Amino acid sequence: MFQRNIGDVILEVQGISLSFGAMRVLNNISFDIRQGEIRSIIGPNGAGKSSMLNVINGVYHPQEGTIIFQGERRAEMKVHEAAAQGIARTFQNIALFKGMSTLDNIMTGRNQMMKSNLLQQAIYWGKAQKEELKHRKVVEEIIDFLEIQAIRKTPVGRLPYGMQKRVELGRALAAEPEILLLDEPMAGMNVEEKEDMSRFVLDINDEFGTTIVLIEHDMGVVMDLSDRVVVLDYGVQLADGSPDEVRNNQAVIDAYLGVAH
Amino acid sequence: MIYREAGEFKSSYQADQAILTIRQDRWFIWGLMAFAFLVIPAISSEYWLTTIMLPFLILGLAALGLNILTGYAGQLSLGTGGFMATGAFAAYKLATAFPELNIVIVILASGLITSGVGILFGVPSLRIKGFYLAVATLASQFFLIWMFNKFGWFTNYSASGVISAPPMSVFNEILVTGPHATPVAKYLFVLTLVVLLTLVAKNLVRSNIGREWMAVRDMDIAAEIIGIPMLSTKLKAFAVSSFYCGVAGALWAFLHTGSVEPLAFDVNRSFQVLFMVIIGGLGSIMGAFLGAGFIVLLPILLTNAPHWFGLNIAVDTISHIEFMVFGILIIFFLIVEPHGLARLWQITKEKLRLWPFPY
Ligand SMILES: Nc1ncnc2c1ncn2[C@@H]1O[C@H](COP(=O)(O)OP(=O)(O)OP(=O)(O)O)[C@@H](O)[C@H]1O
Ligand SMILES: [Mg+2]
């Protein structure tokens, strides 16, 4: 195996509790994420994994607990601020822009870096065009990386599921994020598609040093890819550690791995 | 296989990002431009220019404005008429308060003023969507028309209530408004403005702002999570859209009818422009003009067609037929082809690209 390049803690979740009305979805969850690692969150359906990602990127506001991001305690933020802070994500139920092409979808991922104003874009020649070309080049690299050249101009609504998952990864990648949150990127895929996706995740982590938080149900994939794993079960944190530690944890075996999935 | 992109290899992303990437498309557009600027003025009768071409171009521009808001940014609006009225009255106030102002400036400034009004009425769109937003914009439609009727200031306290556009000229001598302006001068003036503004719209929708609009339209929560600010993106759509509607309203009053009256911009106008967008194609620039052409031409066709076949149908019957045809078409396009005529055109082109081989 290659040398893992894992740095300091980049994001720390401390005592997070989240409720919707009377329902407690997350109960006193604490873990940290280190720079450059692949950090998985696993747990049965309804465990609160997706909710945890929504807390991390500021869509859900927990009632208790704090998040320390890049050394600073993070204040409650608006939904659109996560992108500016360098947090990008994909969604469990693909959230692409269905009427737009693959290319345009991935280009939207770079909206934070687009600086030309409305007037410049109206005239197009000059600054707006230069900017378009510059970002188009990066997006083309992403398209090559994800091997989706052939569907560049296809409206994503017409693409098969596996391809849509890839385009969504491309859109998140286009933001050049510090932390990439992947919510079940391989769900519903066949073995080959899973292998491709695993390779992309590893390559992103390896080549760009992107920190990745991964939610995945396929235990084989999780154990292969992850540096560390957090296990949730109905909002409660059962375990946190290396794949081996988690695999051998009795509470996890009882509550989760023992159950057929 | 005559119409195709094969053999045209793009050596740069710049070439690939051009507005028209297929050579035949470029020829088509240049041909169309030559036809519109040279042939139509030469061969058209006064009747054609004033009763068909002017309304077609001006309403096409309004439809383009609405399509930016509804088709691209996904914000349904029934306030088009109100925004057109704002443009018309803004132009009237500007032209009478500053008679020395150039007509181009007057019209563009009216567009900007309408932008401001559009932004104001766009603020609720942050909170309300779809049907409720449509109702809110409908309220703004009624409010604006009521306001222009109610306050004499807008009509310079004219006693009759009918106010006519003052004569104005371009290049110091060519009259484009008022009773002495020639139809050809009016037509070329409107055509030039419409072509330039269409180019601007095309530029916007292929830039970052266009993608942000479509992202908000297709899935607003995902758009927000990738960092697109909801309010400013929606307000920009309202601003740009209202600019186009305002310019269209000013052109309608100054160059088409020659008089400024709120009745020309009532709620029927809002629906008419919305139908143009639906029939022409939501989210398509060409669709706005296809829809406008269709809706301007259909009544004329229906009025004249019976004569060609030697039939004699009463005028009111024809207008009933017209309503029925519109109704059926709108239902057809809403259910079967929400992307309208523009999409049908595109499918034809895709078929043509493969022709004569089915694969
Ligand atoms: N916005 C919300 N409002 C109300 N309840 C919610 C909301 N989001 C999540 N929940 C509830 O929180 C619980 C945890 O959901 P979550 O989606 O986080 O689970 P998960 O671990 O991602 O499950 P899965 O593996 O099925 O994706 C569920 O019971 C869900 O119904
Ligand atoms: Mg989930």
C-alpha cells in the first residue's frame, strides 16, 4: 500500500444532538476528521448518517453541540455558505440539474470562482469569455478524469443512474473542495460501477489530497477505502476507529454487522 | 447527412462555446438576418410591416423576457403586462420631461426603470414558489395597471386619457415615432434593437448567470448547497426579465400603437405572452420568437384561410375558432411537449442530422 498522507484535524464534531420535533435523530455525536483522510460513516437505515452530513454542511442546525472547522468554532450558517468554506457534497437521491447538460452541471460547481458581473456576461466578449474558457478547461479535465467524455453534451435527466452519480461527483469536484461529502455514491450500482466509483474516490483523495467523508452500505467497500469509520445506530454513536477496530467491536457486531444487509 | 457536425472538428473550447457550432446553423442565421434586414423591408407592404412584423418582434421580445424568468429561472409570472406598461409609461414620462433625449436612451432607460420595479415585485419569490408566486405576480399586474390609471402624473394630467407618443428620431433625422414615421424606419429600428437584445440574452444564458438560473429552476436546494445565492440569483432574473418586458412595452406604445394606454397591457397581455412562451418552448430563446410568430400569425391565418377556400365564416365564429385552437394547442404543449415548438424544431434537426440513415 502507498503511504497515506494524513494531516491534522480539519473538522471536529463535538456533542452534536439534532431533533425534529420529538424525534431525536442524532444524540451526542462526537468525532473528528483529519486532513486528507477517507472517513466513513456507517450504520443501518435511518441511523442518522445523511443527517450528520447535513449538519456538517450547514443545512441542518443541531440543537446542541459545536463544530470546529479549520481550528475555529463555526457559527450557525446559511445553506449557501458551505460551498464558500470549501465543503462540497453529493446526495443520496441524486440532486442534479436535470434540464442541463453534463458539462453545464459540472460548470455550476465552479460558480464560486466566477467573478465577472452581469454586464460583462451580457457582452460576453472579454472578461466573461476568458473566465468561461478558463473554467471550461478545468471542467474538461474533470470530465476526462471521470471518463464521461461521451455524455458531455447530454442533458443529465436522460442519463442512466450510474452516470448521473458520476456527473454529480464531477460537479462536487469542480468546486475544488477541502472536504468532499459523499452520501452513498455507490448505492444501486453493479459491481463494475462500484469498482469504478471506488477508484475515483481513491484517486481524488490521492491526487488532490481531498478529505473525504463517505457514507456507504457496502461493507467491503467501506473496509477497503476508509482510514477511519464512525458507526451510528439510531442516532447513537456505537464506535469510532480503524476499519479493523470497528469490525471487531462487539457493540457493532451485535447491532449492525450481525444483521444481514 | 447534409446537415451535421461531422468533419467540423473544434480545435478549441472557444470554438465549441460559440453560439452556433454547426456551420449550417450559422448560414441559416446569417441568411435570416439578411432576409430580415434587406428583403423584408423591400418586399413587405405597409400592412405587413405594421400589423404583423412590428407586433411579432415586440411581443417576441416580451416573450423572451418572460422566458428568462419562467423558462430559464423557473419563476412563473403573470405580471408581464404590468411590466410592459411600466416600460411604456416610463418612456412617456422620460420623453416628455426630457424632450432632447435620444429615443434609444429613452427606451433603454425605461427598461432599466422597469428592472427596478421588477426587482421590487420579485422579492416575494424568495419565500413563495410556483402557483403562489404566479398569484403574487398577478397581483402586481393589477396593482401596476391600477396605479397608471389612478394617478394623473403618469399621463401628464391629460384630460382625454389618451396620450400619444411624441415624434422622435434616430441619427438626428430619421423619424421612428409619431404619425410621420415610415413603417420601414420603425421596423428597422425595432428589428435592430430586438436582434441586439436577443444576442445579449443568448450571452447571459450561456454564461454563469444562465447556469445559475437553470440550477435554481431545476433544483433550488441543490443550487443553494453548491453556493448559488438564492435571492440575488432570482432577483437578477426578475431584473433582466423586466428589462426586456419594459423595453417591449416602450416599443409597443411608441412604435407600434403610437399611444400609451394601460388597456394595451392588461392581464390578457400577460396571458398572451405566457402562451407564446409555452407554445414556443420554455427555456429557449428561439422558442420565444417561434411562439410570438405563431400567436401573431394564427389569427390572421384563421381570418383569411376561409376566403382562400371560398368559404364565408362570420367574424365572431372565427374568433371562437381562434380561442379553441389556442386552448387545444396550449393543453397539447403543456402535456405532450413542454419545450414547445423549439423542441420540435430541434427534433427535426436531430433527424436531419441522421438522415437518410435511421441510426
Ligand atoms: N428534514 C427532516 N425532517 C424530519 N425528519 C427527518 C429529516 N431528515 C431526516 N429525518 C429523520 O431522521 C432519521 C435519520 O435519517 P437519515 O436520512 O439521516 O438516515 P440515514 O442514516 O441516512 O439512513 P439511510 O441509510 O436510509 O439513508 C430518519 O428517521 C428520518 O426520517
Ligand atoms: Mg441517508
